[in-house]
Amino acid sequence: KNLGRAGKLIQSFKQVSSDQSSEMGRVFNLKKYLEEILLSMHPQLKKSNHKITLTCHEKLTLNGFPGAFSQVVSNLIMNSVIHAYDPGDEGNITISLNVQDRHILLLYTDDGKGMPPHVVAKIFDPFFTTKRGHGGTGLGLHIVYNIVTQQFKGTIRCESQPEVGTTFQIRLPLLKEDLFIETGTAN
């Protein structure tokens, strides 16, 4: 059982690493790829007590850059782990994807500490961090912003309230006809 798990982890790690080093686009299944990302992040996440819930249609695909998509999701998760929760907290992170108005809508939510408005206003600025000297570089969300807006030609918005949590809303346009759920619900 453990060997099977290790084999799956290695395969996911290889796929995610390969995609991150490649600038090639390809069609990929979003739910399966998100599961691979989460599996490859398991060593980093197993130290925390956070529960990550994924909601995505089984057949939702994207013709894009899986490595860049992986960076977006990984940075959002690590940002929550580092900033939204104190050590020992048991947080809930939800990642939800669906199709809305010819866009893939990705909602990423954590129930952590949240942020006051003056911090939310600066989170996408390069080198802005609330953890200076504690491992924060201030580049994670800046990278996420650039990938979403430049590579995917999408938009990203953040809403947060102290002691309530944070939500990122990412909209990625469906640029080609093959970028929709096979059931045709995206038309």
C-alpha cells in the first residue's frame, strides 16, 4: 500500500515538475491535475492540520500552461499555510472550479486570519510581505498575479476580512472551442 502511494507521489511529482519546467501549453484535465498538485505538495502539507477540499467537474479541461497553473495553486496554498494560520491551527481550504460566462472560475478560500483592507490593497505588489524576516519574500502573490493576468489573460481578485478568512476569485477566459466541459454546459 505504501509502495503504491510512493509510486503515485513520484509520478505526480514528475508530471508537475515537468510541467513547471516547460513553457509548452497542452490540454489537461483540471480536477486530475489539481489532485496531482495536492499530492506533490503532501510533504509540505503533512506538517499542518489543514483540510483541503476540491470541487471540480470530472471532465473540465483547460488548454493552457499546466506548470503555470500549478504555480498559481501552489502559491495560494503555501500563502494560506504561512500567513493565514498559526502553527497547530486546523484550517479549511476550499478550491472550487466551474465554468461561468465562457470563463473558468476558480474560487480559492481559506478560513484563516484574514487581512485588513490596507494589506489586501498591497498583496499583489512585488516584495510586499507581512512576514519579512520569517521566510516571506513578498513574491508569491505577485507571481500569481502575473501568471493569471499575463499568461492566462485572466483576472484575479481578493476579498478578505480579519478573523473571517480570504477568498481569491480567478477568472480564466476560454479562448478556444475545446476549452469546455464535454457536456456542453460552457457554451
